[in-house]
Amino acid sequence: MTYDLIVVGAGPGGLLAAKTAAEQGLKVAVIEKRKDISKITRACCEQFIMDENYSGDTIEVLSDRIVFTKNGFDVSYDGPKKDIHDKYYISPGGKTIHFAYEDRRPIVVKFDKGRLLEGLMQECSQAGVRFFMGTVAFGAGDEEKGVEIAVMHDGHHEIMKARKLIAADGVNTGVGEALDINKGRRYFATALCIMYYLEGIGVYDPTAMKTYFGRSYKGLAPIMIGPSIESEEVGYVICTGNKQYPPPDIFNNVTTVGALAPEFQNAQLVKKVGCSIKTFSPLAVPWKGNTLFVGDAAAYVEVETQGALMCGYRAGHAVAEEIAGYGGFDAYTRWWQSSFEFLGEDFMRVAQGFALVPKYTDEELDFLFGLIEGERLEGTYNQYRSPKIMWDALFRHSEQIQAERPEVYEKMTGAQASLSDML
Amino acid sequence: MAVKIDTDVCVGCGCCSDVCTPGALELRETAEVNQAFCIECKQCIDMCPALAIRLPAAQE
């Protein structure tokens, strides 16, 4: 059996692509390694970001659906939601920078991703999509007449065929590796991440996201603590490390010897989810031959859930148009390039800095964070705008910094300085 | 021989199977190795955030 379209990956992007293509009359199959997609075991985006024009769209979260106002589609969702109004950056000595909107509207809305995916899967089935669950796609070949995908299911290898392929298999795209799509991309690093869900974290605030900066917390990257959708009492701690300083060691140090250790004295581990992220520069042209790379598979790190849904919706149409001879892949590429911030040069310059060892001492971070403690900085989830807003706020105190701490000012303005060095 | 997975430590994220080019890793409650296909390339070991995968001691 040759399908019109095979989609690898039943995440938000893959499912919406499959549904959209099936509604256009295509014969579609989805290959997914997981048996039950409602159970999330990978650390991933489980929130809608309420920034205006985020990745080219402003979304509205309604009681029964999520509306993408600019792309012109919506996705059913009537599961639990939780508004997060505040975001805090905290220095080693507890000096706190506060991000929030003046009108207290939420910065992000947490949701139950397993439920969203289940709903999408049902809609796919109603549209005639065939599912191959518990099936790993580990190889792919692309020739003029179509694609062949090597799959593993219950210990057996098989070949599946389609005219077009959508690789929606995430940040470590195996399809991309098999089709050599990463050759032209710059590789930065592999980040290892575990998200620990705990009940009873001392500093846990069910309506706020907190990020702890500085060496005294014993992380590698800043330590993030935030709310879960599961219950009012359960929060998460994100430990991001690498092969030399892996997440289990980080978690152990953060909770037993770091500056936050007392906050974990009565905490009980509820569950763990993980993710390793091979970080590449984004694909400027996210297709090759008969294969379209959507969502994280083509991104710098991630497009978040709403970005994946947009990619899926656009990709479903793109494949139908490509098969009909209307250049759907090129149209998708134009939309992709105009929508995602990480395709801009400036973004990459900032983003690369996240991997740098912080050049400010804990005491210097206390001094700097203290300068703008008590101010309200504009609420945004955007990982690019947040440091920029913080940096602008700090520079409004440049006379004071110059007078009191000339050596810190030197670091902030020196030839090597960029706002990313702060983080 | 093949890699071994410590199922007590594995969080089931499936990142190991993302990079398994011979198609030896499947995902059930935790990752599972199909010994016949493992080529001991160790890519999965480098990808595991939980440090749940290793080669049996004699081969390290």
C-alpha cells in the first residue's frame, strides 16, 4: 500500500498535519513510536504563550478551543487550564526581577498536552488517518517517485511507502538524519534535560514561573521552578546539563547542597520526564525532495506547542498543494521564514549565549538584580525578549553602575559583552 | 552483545530511539533494546538524560 502522505511523529505538528491533509482528500498514515500518546514522558512545551504575534500569530484561549487569529484556524481543547501571571528571575542572594503584564493578563496558559493530543488523534481517525502506534521510524530514503520509510514494530523491521513524507519527529529528527538534512546545519551542543515533578517545594508558587541564576544554586544552566497542570501542590524543577554534568547529578546537588536545598527538605518526587536536545541552527529551507520538515525537526531547539500546531496546519495544506502541482513546499517555506524568530541573525547571537558559562559572579548578580528589584518589567514568555527587556532596564541605571561598580560596568559594555552573557 | 537499559532509571522519553540508526530501540513503558539489531554505536548512551543506558562492563 502506498500512501499519499506518511507523517512521522504524533505530536501536535504531526497530528494537525495529518488531519489537515486527510481533510484535503489525501490517504494519510501516521507513524508514532509511543503506544499511548496521552501519557507524556518527554519534557516538552505544555503551555500556550500569550505574547502578541508570537511566531507570527496571536492566539485566543477559549473554553472549548484555541483560536489562531492570523493563521485562521482553531484546535479543539476543553481540558484543564491554568493561568500563569508572573515570571521571576532570582539572583543567588534572592534579589528578584519581576515580569508581568500591567493588566495582569496571563503570560502563559498551562494545559494538559496528553489530552490535546488525544483529541487531535480522534479527529484524525474521523478524517480517515491510519495510525501505526508503537512503531519507530528509523530510516528513510527519498527518490523522485516517492519515499520509503524503514520502521521497527515489535522487534520486526518493515518498509512503508508514500508519495510525500512529513518529518514531525522532533528536535532530534531521525528522518532528517537519515535523509542527511543536518549536513548544512551548524551543530552547537547536546543538552540533557530532566524535569522533576515534586510536591512540597518550599519556594513553589502555583501561579508563577521562577528562574534561579548563579553558581550557588549548583546548576549548569539556570534552575527553573514552575507550576504543573496536575495539581495545585505539584511543581516542576528543570535541570539542564550535559554529559559532563548530567541532570541526575545536578538535581542531587541543587536539592542537597545548593542555595535552594532547604526548600526541598520536605519535597516528595512525583514523576520525572526527560529530553535530550541536539541543538542545530534552524533549516532556512525546511524541505528536501518529497519530504517536508515541520516543527522542532526544522527549528532551533523548539517551536513550542502553538508553533507546532501552526506548522502542522500549514504543512497539511502544503502537501496537498504540492501533490496538485501548486508549489506547496515553497509556499510553506515562505511562511516558515517569515514566522519564526530564530531565523533572524540577531536571535542566534543571543540564543547561543545560553550555553555560555556565566561571566558574572554571584555577588555581581545580586548587585545587578538588586538595581531593578521592585520594578515591573513587561510580561513576556519570549526567551529572546525577556533578557533584552532586563538588559534595557539595567542600562537605565548605568550611571549608578559606573560610579559604584566600574568593574561590573566594564563587563557589561566590554568588547566581549552581549546580553546573553548575563544568562 | 547490546546496550543495556536500567529500567528503574529510564524515564521513557525515547530520545535514545531518536538517534538509533539501526532501529534497535523501541519504546514501551521504558526503552527496550532488540539485541539482534544493536550495533553498539553508543549514540543512545550519549543521548540519555537519565544515564540509564550502558554497555555491559566487559565492553566498556
